[in-house]
Amino acid sequence: MVEFKNVTKIYKGKTPAVSNANIKIEKGEFCCFIGTSGSGKTTLMRMINRMNSITSGQVLINGEDVNSFNAVDLRRKIGYVIQNNGLMPHMTIKDNIILVPKLLKWPKEKLEQRAKELIQLAELPESYLDRYPSELSGGQQQRIGVVRALAADQDLILMDEPFGALDPITRENLQDLVQKLQQDTGKTFVFVTHDMDEALKLATHIVIMHDGQVVQNDTPTNILQKPANEFVENLIGEERLAEAKHDTVQVQEVMLKTPVKINLGASLKEALVLMKERHVDTLLVTDDTDHLKGMISVDRLEQKYHKASGVSDILEKQLYTVKPDAYLRDTVDRILKRGVSYVPVVDDNHILVGIVTRSALVNLVYNTIWGDNDPLAETKTNSSNKGADSENE
């Protein structure tokens, strides 16, 4: 899809920002360029759509030199997402979304349909199409910025540190959205970041840059298990290198399959009784088809007990979730650092399938540190002892 052949970029009177880069990005890959500030990662990406000129070498898209294209036409064929979302403040969300297709002179009916499709992909209500960017939160604006890059059905999407200015929970939610969009569409994503956790979570292909040089160009697993040099080791960090020892362990291998949950339509009295019976201070909330809707806590229940009528009135919707087939190396550090006692596990349709408890992760990490031949042994024992009556620890 994209190939860099001996690519060098030199700004006037300066040392090379990128020096002799040779990289192949296959169709359908999620490729992350990562490195410290000034490493050349953004310069490298911006040469793909000619926002930065190429001093020497070639950048090819589907075998054609980018310099053979008209620059404006080239950019219209490539989706682009930047950190501050780039939305036009004087235009509605709909007009922002269909900006490029409109320039490409799509018919009006097709434009209307595309706007509706993309607002659904952004997981926002259709009514938001008539709003202006200032009426949306930062995270919602960035969702629009992401799906707008898909508006003209481009096969190649460039993303320049799009989530750097967002809070951690919003950032993780958007990472999940981008990952799902890439997997569902099969498009090629090139993503610039300085966050190794972000790169390891999203990428199928990682390019590590330092002082304009490509230091390592590999899969996330190989980079974790075989870092090219000391710089790469330091960029990964000791914690991530230690976690790589249980790189093949998936969430579903340690999750508990019987989380304590309550229906969205239940009363607060039913919630209080269930908490008391199961000795828990939080309940996961699902609808009639087991789709996870959020959670309620005993503190909020106490505050609202005489003011609200049901569980849906006190629902906390912002939840960090993980997928059952996710590798623990991508999740364990985030879960432990959050200080929460458990994290819900949901499938691709957001159906609740289990929970990962903090105690299970701690046992796994301890066993890994102490060199247990079977890092899951302790966890499996604990899970089997809890049986069907396991609590949300």
C-alpha cells in the first residue's frame, strides 16, 4: 500500500529530519510511527500526502510515486486526522463530515446518506448532524474528526497524534473506536504517536524512530520480545518488558464468567438488596440482551435513593472495558494503575461476558515475577474455587 524507498528529508541548513528510511506498509495494516519528540515520525508520515516535500528517495502508494500526483487530488484520496480535530467551527457537523465528498461532487442524496452512516460509526445520535462543533465535547469532536477521514471512502487514513490532548478515559474510548473502524473496514491506517501503550494496543506494525533514523520496523510482539537496542528497551520500559513474559495470555483465560449484574429496568430497592446479598459495592448494569450499559455504585445509590426511581436514573456510563481476546500485555498495566477492583469484559457487540479482577491480575504478575512455569496456575485455581457465585471483587 505504502512504501518508503531510501527517503530522506533535510530542512534548510539542518541535519536530516529523516534519513534513508526504507519501510513497507501492507494493505490493511495498522502501522504506528513512534518515537521521542523530534525523532522524525510526523515528518515521515506527512511525506505520504506531500504535506512535507521529499528531499531524496521515493514514497509510493500502490506502486505510484506520490510526486506524480497533483498534491490536492492526492490529499483528497487520503483521509487525515489531526490532534485538534480540524473541524470548521462555522459549519454544522453534517457539513464538516461531507466536506471532502462535496468537493468531489457527490450527488446530494449520497451526501445525506453518507453523513447518517458516519454519525452512526462515530456512535453519536443522528440529531448531532445539525449541531456545531462548539456544542460537542472534545471527545465527541474528535470522533467526528476520525469518521470524517472515512467520508470519501479513502483506502488510506493518516492520523497525527489525534488523541494527545484528551483525558485518559476519552482517549481509550476513541482508541477502541479507531481500532474497531480499522478492523471493520480493512483500510490501511498510519498513526503517529509518542505513547508506547497506544502503539502496542492499536498497531499490527510499529516503526520506531530516533534522530531521524528508523531504529526498529517490526510487529508489536517482536519489538517487545526482541528490542533492537537500548533505546528501544528504554522506550518500551521495564514494566512492559516484564509484561511481555506473559504476552500470549489472553483476557478470556483469566476472566471470571459470572459478574454480579442487574437489569437496566430494575428498581433501586432491587439493586440495594442484590448488593447486600452478594456483598458488593458496585453492580454492572445490562439491558435485556446482556449489552453492558454502565454501572452503579452504593455511594450514588445512597445519594439518589429517595430522588430517583430506578437503576437507569443513576447509571454511570463511562466504563473502561476490555475484549476477551485482548492480550494481557495490552491491558494489565492500565487496569492495575486505575486502582479498580475489576474491569468488565465485553465482546465485539458490547455484550457482557465476564470480568477481570484486580486480584487475578496481581496473582498473574506475581507468578510471572517469581518465574512460575505456569503463570496462570494460581489464577485458574482461584477462579475454579469461586465457581458460579463469584463476586465482583
